Amino acid sequence: MLMQSNDYSRVLYEMGVGPLWVLRQAEALTLTEAPMSSTETASLSSDVVEAVTDTPAIPDIPQADALVSVVVSVPAKEIAVPEENLAVLPVHSMSWEELQPVVESCRACGLCQGRKKTVFGTGDRQAKWLFVGEGPGYNENLQGLPFVGAAGQLLDNMMKSLGVQRGDQAYIANIVKCRPTDQQGKDRPPTADEVAACLPYLHRQIELIAPQVIVALGKTAAVSLLGLDMETPVGQLRGKLHQFKGIPVVATYHPAYLLRKPADKSKAWIDLCLAMKSLPIISASSAS
Ligand code: SF4
């Protein structure tokens, strides 16, 4: 995907990230030549990148290199799905065409009661990048689409910084497909039971997509996907390369959090750089 330099600068600006990152040896590369296309980022594994503006502050990729070298192999636990749910969720061999209507009519957990629309997921069904959020919010519940509104726009910018977009090498899904709300009708994280009931759908989506990297947006998405304890500190999630069934998983902040705390956008950018660098590393290690 080609992106004009002004577009690219604006994307990083919207993410709250000042520096433009370019390959050090690629001096002839102009920003009109899609500096962060997935093809080019796939060559980042051994290259050092540097900031070409004088905007300070983001710890650079050598730090991420150190992190990548300590690949954390976290075998995703198989979350125990209650047998009664398996009976109504025979999803493991479903095609896309079979899976979506099953989700739309699903009543496997209590979240079905308050939903307007299920939020199945959207994007390129052969995507290299899979972005996983926690669950639908107010607008998503109304529209049936993931990440709409301001948080969705920020996620779009995060994807653009990687040279991908919705429907083009990127797919967006959530841990649960129906909106969790508290007694006041406000968004809340899904419970462990709700996650267990819904996760088979995401697992099947991952099998069908076969992404090269998964970005978990927020703590709930990360611990649910990786089968970790809900109380796992964020510090144990970010900055490490996890794996889900052999697919690299990088945890970063949820865009809604970044809107509330824009100072952490630079950390999210570091996480995305780690995800970019994971592509060739995992490919190489799995090939050997
Ligand atoms: S959240 Fe998932 S498991 Fe629960 S009703 Fe919705 S689709 Fe079914």
C-alpha cells in the first residue's frame, strides 16, 4: 500500500509519535515509496532503524532487539469450554460462511441478552496482521462493526503506520462478540465465563486467517488470548514476544486507553515496532 509522505507524517502525528523511522541503509528510499509497507517491514529484522527528526524520546529499536532476542514462548492454554457450550458451538471446522451466522444467532452466554448486534469482525480474511480487542462498546453494538468512533480512528492510524488498513492485510476482531455492560449500562470487561464461551469463535477466525502476527489491544485481550491469569501485570505483557499456537503475539495498549492517556502513544509505537520485527524472526525460526 502506498502512502504519501504527508499522510505518513500525519498518521504518526495522530499516534502521538514524532520521529519517522526509516531504514538506515535505505538512504534512497523516499517516503512516497511506502516506508512501512509490510513487505519492507519484513526486512527489518537485522536492520537498525533511526529517527530522522530531532523529536526526542522514544527508546529505539535496539532496545526492541534485546526484547525480541528473548522470545517468550507462552503456549496458549486451551481454555476449557463448558460442554454445553461446545454442543452449540461446533466451530472448529466451520468455514467463514458457516461461522458468521452462528455467531449472529449465538446465545451461549448472557451477553446475548443486551446486544443490538453481534460484532463478528472485519477486514482481510487472509490478513498478515490480526488486531484483537476486548469486546464491542456502545457504538460497535449499534453498528455491528469493531472499533468505530475515535478509538477506531486511532487504530486505523496505528494500522496505517504499519502500511496496512482495514481490509488490506489487516483483520480486526474482539475476544467477545457481544457488548459487556455493567448494571448502569456502561462498558465493562467480559467475565472469565463470557470469554470462555466466546473464545472458540476467535480461535476459529485465527485458524481461518492464519495471520503472521497478532496484536492484542489491551490487557483483557492479551490475557484472554494467551490463557493467562486476569491479574497478570501489564508489565509482564508488553515488551515481550508471546506466541499463540506458533503465531507471534504482541500486547499493547487499547486505543481507547491511548485516547485518555496520549503520553503512552509512544510506547504503543514501540510495541508496533516489536510486532513488525517479529514477522521475519518467527518465519525464520519456524523454517529452521
Ligand atoms: S458474547 Fe460470544 S458467546 Fe456470548 S452470546 Fe455473544 S457471541 Fe455468543
